[in-house]
Amino acid sequence: MNTDFFEHSHHTPISSVKYTTTSQKHISFQIKRDDLIDKFVSGNKWRKLKYNFKQLEHSNYQGIASFGGAFSNHIAALSAAGKKAQVPTIGFIRSHEIDLTNPTLAFAENNGMKLINLTREQYKKRNDPEFIDELQQQFPDYLFVPEGGSNKAAQYGLKELAEEIHQQCSVTTIACAIGSGGTISGLIEAMPSKKFIGIPVVNDKPLLDSLQQKYSEQLTLYPNFMFGGYGKTPIQLTDFCYDFYQQTHVPIEPIYTGKLFYALTELEPNLGIDFGQELLVLHTGGLQGLKGLSYRHPAQFRQWQPIIASLDV
Ligand SMILES: *Cc1c(COP(=O)(O)O)cnc(C)c1O
């Protein structure tokens, strides 16, 4: 085991860009570029996995097991980190079979991850302690990390991100996309004096209610930018992502960061904050997801091929 990969200081830059909307409005964004940490162990996944791997060094576990959908950024990141750190990994995948023509799963397998498919019914139990116990008994040498990597160890990595942000800028407000909510929760707790704008991409009402209640002082949620649900990619959204990249040269994808920037562009006139001065937008990475999207929707993503090729994900 060798977790040096997570030792490199990753003070990612903040890019200031301008985006012109179709109605000719100019919007400034300051973007914390965690997408630049690594192509695959990218963004919040690097932040969340770092102390899971570190913890492994001081434990009796030999490997890490986790859960994800068939195109999961977390699964891609875990497999890549496992390869770099020489730590065996297992991915429990929500799928009726392991389709190795799927680029994310092929990548994970290539990194040495053992892939095990779970039926929809089994997958629903991914957070049930009894189900985890059963799996733990089958794989006693593996540390089980929840879907998305959001656990206690993840919070340490997010605390480091918060410290980095404090050193780099003095914004009042931070915006980020919300999946499992682990990233935004970690940041909110580490930055009690900042306000947060959360853009949920998964329609999980209990999660959003609990976040809203727990962090009512600091967090405002805007749940109207899901575009029909997790992973949905209507043309209006993918065109926005494409145009945003053409103008700013900051690559985004429609599952997380695309919805975040789209929402902010729409909300900007009404939020009453100066985006150029007061707002930092967290780019949580996840660009490998573009490959899965172009696999699922080849015609819609044809024009993305050169971008995907240049990102080399
Ligand atoms: C996983 C992921 C998220 C969601 O983060 P949570 O901590 O689960 O809320 C956001 N953006 C990208 C690019 C991701 O891959």
C-alpha cells in the first residue's frame, strides 16, 4: 500500500471566467478547479477518498469496497485511486449485469477493481447495516465505504478543501452541486461563517429536507434545476454545457456541474450577490462521466468527441 498519491499538495487554482448568456448578459464566475486534481480521482472524490485511504494504512483492512451506479464517478475514482495506491478495490454496481462495453466499468475493471452487480432490490439496501454486515462477512478484509464516498473520513478531506479556500479567497458564498450531500455538509461544517448555495441533482426529498433543516442558517437550496431527475440530459442542458465550455474553456458535464452552472446563470439576477466578488463555485470534477454519456447517447454527444478526446478521460 502506498498512499503518496494523496500526499501531493493539491492547491487547485481559482479560475475567473466570463460567460455571456443567450440574452447577452455577462456573468462572472470564480471557479475552484478541483476538476484539475486528477482526471479520474477528481474533484470531491479525491477529497473524500483521501482519508479513507490514509485510514486504511492504520487498520487491518487490505482493501476498499463501495457502491455505485454503472456510470459512477465515485466508482471510477475509487478504482483509479486503488490502482495508484496498490490497494485492492471492490465495486458493487447497480446493474443487472456487468457490461464491460460501458466505458466506466471497463475503466474500473482495467484498474483491477472487482466488479459485482447488485439487483435493484439488493442495491436499495446499500445503506442497511444488516446488508453491509452480510457483505462484510463475505469480504472481511475490505473497508466498506458508502456510495459517493460520503463518510466520516471524507469530512477530513473536505476540511482541507475548506482551509485551502480560506487561504485563497475571501468570498462570502460558495455554490456546489448536491448528490449524496456529503460534500456540501462537510464544507458547511468546516466554514461556519460562509453562506452556501446548493443545487441538488438527485430528487431525494428526505435528504434535501434534512439538509435544509440541519443547515438552515447557512444553506439555501434551489431544487428546480434537476432537469427531470438524476442523469437526465435534455438538449437545453447539454447545449448549455457545450456553450459554456466553448466560451470559458472550463469543461463541465451535464450530470453535476452543468446543472450547477445552468442554475447559477438563471439565478444570478435575483440572488443579490456580486458573483465576481462574493461567490466561489466549486467544480467537483466528474468529467469521466462524459464518456458514459456519449456511450449512452452517441448522437447527442457526437459534437463532444473532440472535447472528450482532449480531456483524455
Ligand atoms: C459525486 C459528485 C457530486 C456529488 O457530491 P456529494 O458529496 O455526493 O453531494 C458532485 N459533483 C460531481 C462531479 C460528482 O462526481
